[in-house]
Amino acid sequence: MFLSVFDIFKIGVGPSSSHTMGPMTAAARFLDDLRSGREKEPGAGDLAALGASLHGSLAFTGKGHATDRAVILGFAGFVPATLDPDRAEVIEATVRADGMVTPPGLPPLRFHPDRDLVFDYGPPLPGHANGMILRAYDTAGRLYLEETYYSIGGGFVATARELESAAQGGVSADTPGGYPYPFSSAAEMLAMGATAGKSIAAMKWANETAHAPRATVKAKLDAVAQAMDDCIDRGLRVDGELPGGLRVKRRAKAIHEQLVAERGSNLAQPHTITDWLSVYAMAVNEENAAGGRVVTSPTNGAAGVVPAVLRYYRDHCIGATDAGREIFLMTAAAIGGLIKHRASISGAEVGCQGEVGSASAMAAAGLCAALGGTNEQVENAAEIALEHHLGMTCDPVGGLVQVPCIERNGLGAIKAVSAASLALRGDGTHFMPLDNCIEAMRQTGRDMSMKYKETSLGGLAVNLPEC
């Protein structure tokens, strides 16, 4: 099993990796198929128009997660990694007004979002809770090309055929060959590390550089770390209301100003360090909720946990180094890859345990490794953090990634640091292996009611203040 660190950490835009980045990527892939001359439907004429239908969680919370905007931008030829978030609203308004998209390499295509983008609130498509069907039509309105896509969490996208092939044991993005340490479980990871005498980060480096120069990997890793830092810094500078209608106010800027003012005074209690962790995470998730540039870690909804703990390591931990930052990110990515491979990182599939729970496990492992933890201690740290998120539901109020998501990232960061600290106090020996904890998360997600899996049909989403 191999998932690149850059599959787990993808630079993109908010508010959701599965509901924004995934659909935008799917739309862009569909355009690539049209450009490539993929065989069209028999009897179809010249390409003239586009359409889409959203199913399952993409329908139920798609408007709150800006899925309609994502499809519009994808059909217009944009991708998450290079989209300027400040232009998104203008592009969307232009397409809605003109009823046309003009993607590069294709003729102008009719696309009226209010008519041609359908939110289907019926049963989800069979492959995954986040399904969408994209269609192209000819000048006479006949079907030209159709493809079913699933947004499977963290910005990952698979067609129906790809998902079926993976389920039947076929080759997928998770299983390419040619990597020296292709561990597919935590047990294999520990065994390979013991045999090779290498840390988890060192094995991850070896995998990443098997097909790319080390300098290239390092430059991309530095870009990820910088994007995380930049997101925190933007979130600490901006205040005001978040979009979406809930009238939720940004709080990170004001809290940060209080913390800075208290430095060196007797107002700062020992537990204030948890406020620093929370404010870093909240800054990221406020940016995410506003549609800003974030890094999936491993998802947008949980994008604040890893950056917050990484900033905590850099600015608050004694002996922090740039090398430690790399160890942190490589180790965190290894744990994130295991969870995605063996369970899920999708809130629509397993609830928030798969998002903030996974992120907390990744951050705990990364911090433990950066502070000198052994492989066994790192695995223990990840297990502690994940174990204490089991059963967490995904119930975003109004379908927006704001309540409870922003604060939930702060608490996930705090749990991650506590888990790393507990693991470092031991020798790595513990009762519940990480693999078993991941399996428990998968089973819990399978048994969880759909109401609690990013549909906004249960939990906090239906228990609102009376006003």
C-alpha cells in the first residue's frame, strides 16, 4: 500500500475536501475526458452542453458546502490547487448570469446551474455516500457522454468503475508497486521499521523518493508546511462574520490578541497552552469555512488539527527544528494513509471520527515522532488519539463547516498533544493496537445512522436555538 504524503496533504480551497474539492476535481476530470476524444454515445452529434446531478450527502449538505459552486468552477476549467479563492464568487456569478462555461480546449458549452445542476435527495448512489453523475449533451440535447464519480474523502475522487475495481482487489491509486516499504497496516509498519532499523518518517521518505528526487519531494513538503502556516496567519488576522447565514463570528483574531497581550503577565494560567492550540486550529477552520486556501489534513473539515499541532511544535516546544517539522509531516502522512486505506477519512462515510479523529491521530503521531518517539511510541500516540474520537458524529449545522466543526478542530489538536505526551511517557507497550482501533472506527461508521454522517439530519444540526 502506498499513498503519497501529497495525497494526504493537498493544497486546495474550502469549505470541504469531499464536497468542494472532490466535485471540482471530478468536473475537471470529466472535461479531460471530453478533450481526449473519449468515445461518445452512439448517434451523438457535436458537443454543446453540460449537466450534473448530486446524490447522497453531496445533495443533503451540498449547498452549505458550496458543492454547486465547486461543480460550476470545475466545469469552467478550474482545479482546487490553483484556484484563486478571491475569484470564485465572481466566476460563479458570471456562469449563472451567462448560462455558459468556456473551459480551455473545448467549445463554449451551455450550463445553466439553476436548471442543469440537480440536487437529488433520494437514496444515495450505490458506491459511496458522496455520488455525482456528470453528463454532456450534443446540439440536439442527446446524451454525448456520462460518468459517475464518487468523492471519497480528502479530495480523492474515483469513477464508479475505479471504485468497483478497487473493491474487487484490482489495481487502485492505493496499491502501486515499486516502493521499498509498502506497509498496509500498522503492524507491518512496525515490523518493517524493526527489520530495516528505520523510523516511520525514514521509511516514508524512502517511499516518496523511490520515484522522485529528494529535492523535489522536499520542496513540495516545504510548500505544504508553508501553506499550513500561511492559513493560520490569515485566520489570525481576519475577523467578521462567516458566510452561510448562521451569522457565526470569527473568534481566532480576538483570542490571539488576548493571548499575545497576556504573555509574561500573571494573567496567563498554565492551561493557556491549550488556548494557543485551539486558536491555531480555529484560525485554519475559519479560513476553511470562508472558502479560503487550506491544506487537506486529511480533509478540509479537519484541516486545522495537524497545522495547529505543527505550529505548537515549532513555536512552543523546546528543541524544535526544521528537520523535526519534516519528521512530523512524514509520520502524520503515514498514519493518515493507513486510516484511509483500512477504514475511511470521509465524514459522509464514517462520521467525524474519520475526519477530526483521523487528523488527531496523525498529529499525535507526528508530534511524538518529532519529539524523538520510537516507532512503537508513535503508533501508541496515534491509537490513543483515535480511540478517544470513536463514535463522533458528523452533524454540521445548516450543512456548513462551522458549528461544531471549528471548535472541534481545537479540541482535536488538544487531544493530539495529550496523546503524544502520554505515549512518550511509556515505552510503546499498550493494550489496543492501532490496527484494531482503525477497524473499530470502520465498524462504528458502518453501523452509524445516515443521520449522523454529514447529512445534517440529526444531532446538533436539528437541535438549534429557538430565536
